Amino acid sequence: MGESQGATANKNGHILEETITPALKDRGFVIVSYKDYLKNLEYYNSLDKVAVKQFKFETIYEQPGKTEYVLLGKKIKEPIRIECKRQQSAGSVDEKFPYMYLNAVQKYPENIIFFVVDGSGYKKGSREWIEKRIKENWLNDKGKTIKLFYLSEIIKFINTNFKD
């Protein structure tokens, strides 16, 4: 019996996340779970570079949510939230772009947000839709910095901007 669409999407999301993790480690980030981060806040906040995985927040639906990473530490000027979406084949991840964007502008406490998208299964026009909303700062009255990356672009960004 085949895997459900939800299970496949979940697996694809983890593939994207686990591709970014080595790049962060190579640039000196300590990778830690959200749960461990909360248990040892003082210690992790004293480090130069920390990538907290599965960082929680309250969604626009006033329900618990989580994103792949929040980057923080003494060498990070301002925390950066990273949200990843991968759509390898036709599916509904691109339908989550408006939800993802609204969470970014209305609910994420961080002022710098990176969206990472990968795969070729997005519906025509979906990437353009989110690019346009980011460019025009749609509903972004808090002046947050939101950037959209393909996987290769975020790896390049990490390698370029987080040198010691």
C-alpha cells in the first residue's frame, strides 16, 4: 500500500529541513530542539550561533504552530525565522502560501523571516503570488523583512552571510 499524500508531504518537508541543517552546522551553528532550548535558555542564548528546530508560535488561527528554524545567538544581530515548504509533485503545499505569509506578518515575533521553497510541483502562479506579496509588503504594517529563497539560494546565503 502506498504512502498517503500527507505522509509524503511531511517526508518532503523533512528532506528540505535536513538539507539546510548541514549548511548551518558548517557555519558554526549549534542545532538544538525547541524543547532543549527552553530547558537551557541561558546557556543557548550565551552561544554565538544557535539554530532552534521546530520553533513554536501561535498561528493566525490561535492554534500552536511551528517552523523549521529560528536562528539566534550573540553573532546574530536579530533572530531569523526560517519556514520551509517543498512540493515535489502536484499537491496542496502552495495553497498554504497565504497562510504562511499571514503568519509571518501577523504572528511571528521575529522581524526577519525567510521562506524556503523547493520542488517543481507548485501550481502555476503560486510562487509569483507570494513573491508579489513580499515585494509590495502586503499587510506588512510592522515592516518585517521577508525573503523568499529556493533551496540552493538559502544554502548560498548561509555560506556567504554566516562566516566566522
